[in-house]
Amino acid sequence: MFDFLLADKQKELQKEAVAFVKEKVARQLILDMDAEKVTYPTEYLKALGAANLLGLRFDPAYGGRGLKWVDEAAVLEEIGILGTSLACLYSLPSIVGEALSLFGSAELKQRYLKPTLEGRLYTAEALTEPRGGSDFFGATTVARRDGDDYILNGQKRFVVGAKGADYFMVYAKTNPEGKSHESMSAFIVERGAGVEVAHVYGLMGTRGGGTGRIVFKDVRVPKENLLGEENGAAEIFYQMMIPERMTTAAGALGMARAALEVAAAYSAKRKAFGRKIKDFQAVSFKVADSVTRLDAARALVYATARAIDSSVPAALARRMVSEAKKFATDTAWAVVNDAMQIMGGIGYTNVFPVERLLRDIRLIMIWTGTNEVMDLIIQHEYYQELQTHLPNRRQIEEDASGAHLTEEKVYE
């Protein structure tokens, strides 16, 4: 809807995504995933790989297109209309691919990144643990060095794609006695001996993506599968904030847009008291609020994408992706609730997809860092910026007639 922000090639790419969503994704797949008749849509990922729509930002040598975050955001908004599961599975090659691309060896990229982008291998990120959600550095999964291997033991849960993934990106303690930020490493771990999907969760929404709990029991991981440096996972974790939160934010735009379009189209047909309900301000003003929120969220998401593409400082990138994730997901939740209110009782049934979108959207304010964690990051980075830049700017505090009354400025 913000075509004016896109170059001609980006518009053509977005059209590819529109065509894929319209022609290659069967309605029945969405219904079967929500009914949990499908627990992992392998054919969907194969089709995305065949269309060369996965991992757009990565080197063409590994199956990408060498594009930017703006390109990926434009595609993800279109994928997002399918709901959270399909948008997330689309995003996983981009998320895990970020770690492989920036921290993996040429061999790891050839062995894992390339077939993933081609839709031949499937991946998942194993981060959250039963004893720690937002407390990433409190992880208890351990990888102990044993000759040329690491021995991995522990559990991860809420792993989207666990059911069908061929390999996992796993964070584990390699220096349990060390400082928290110097205690963990990241690995590529293949599904094999000792890797068990112990449970597939029954979810309120976001179904069909094979979200499960993984147990690692004495899993041998070759030292060559280490990403980055041993005990250096903190650097990887902070970098991974960008793809995790950018993909969530961009996908949220599509989910919100889908709910709004269904409700607005309904309001232009449904009549009450002899008039179409869109002619009542109680309805039309909700549409106006939703359009405004969605445009504001889209502007922030695209601005963030451009900022990252422009290589802004890491602290600013962290703040902006956190803002984009928080605002886009909060917006999606507000928009889908208003969509259901506009439609009344019928919106609460499975006659329309709004109830499924509502169940799906509720999760995106929790995953890839809760929105409360986003607040924590946003304020922290802002205060840091304030300390850095305020001394060089106009002292606005002095622009008050009583600014000289220093005895009134009591801080303790």
C-alpha cells in the first residue's frame, strides 16, 4: 500500500509475492493447518524455494538474491496475510540464515544455507528454554567440548518448525562458570541421534507450524558446526534481534491488513436500520483508526528497514527494530479486535477468517521478545543516546522564564 516507497524492481518483487500467495498457497492448506491436520507444510517451503523467494537478502551464490531489508519487508507483508504460521516459516530461513551468513564458515553456508534457500532443507531456531523465557543468558542447555566434538544436553521449547526441521540453530552454555555474556555459544545441530521432538504444542492459534519442545541427549556436534567464536554467542544473539524482530514486524502488517480488508468489505455490504453499516460513525471511525494505525506502523517498519540497509549504528538499529516490532504487533492486535467488533457476532465464528487471525496475532506480541522486553530495550537505548547527544544540542531546559531559579530544581 506504500508503493511510492518502493523502486520499480521492488514493486516487481512484491508482485511476485502477491502472485505466489494467490496462486501457490491453497486455501485448504490454511484450513488443514489450523485444524492441525497438517503439522508442517513441507510443500509450501519447497514452493517458496522454487520461486526463489526465500532469504532474499543473502548472496546469490547461496541461493539468495542479494537484496535489502526493504525488499524483504515488502514481500513479508504479502506473506503475512496468510497468518502467523506461514509467515513465520517463511521467515526462518532469513532468521537462521542471518547467523549462517554472518557467523558461519563457507562450508556451513554451502552445506546448510544454500539448500535451505532452495527449499530442500528446513530449519528452526532453538532459543527459549522451559526455565527461561526472556532470560536468554539464564539458559541451562550445555555443550561440553569432547575432542573434535561438543556434547550437547538440554531442552528448548516453543521452537517453531521443530516438527519438520532438518537442523536447528541452538544456543548452549560452553562456559557455565563464566560471566553470563561470555558463557554461551551457538551451533548448527542436525536432527539425528539424541535429538528428540518430545512434544508438539496445542496452540491457541499459529497452528500447523510444528511448534515443539526439543530434548538434546548427549548429541555429538562437530566443532565445525560452531557459529562464530566459542563463548561468543552474545554477539550473535544481539545481531539476531534484527531478523527476528524485522520479520515479525513486517509480517504483522500483512496480518493486520488482512483483518481490516475483511471487515471493511463486510461493512460495505452489511445493512442495519436500512443503511450499510459503514455509514455509521461507530463503524467507519474504527476503520479510520485502523487505517491510520496501519499506515503509521508500515511507515515505521519501512523506515527501520531503510535504516538497517543504510548501516546505522548498532544501538540505533536495536532501538528501531524493537520499536517496529512492538508498534506493528500492537497495531495488528488493535486492528484485528476492531475488525471483529465491526463484524459483530459473525466475526467471532469461522464463517470469516477474522477469528483465526485474532488467535494468530495474539502470539506475535509475545515471541521474538515480548513487547515489554521491547520497551526495556527502547528506553535503554534512548537514555544512552540522550547522554551522548544532549551536551551538543540546545539546552532546551533553559527556555523557561524561571530557569534561573536553581533552588527550585530539586532532584534528591
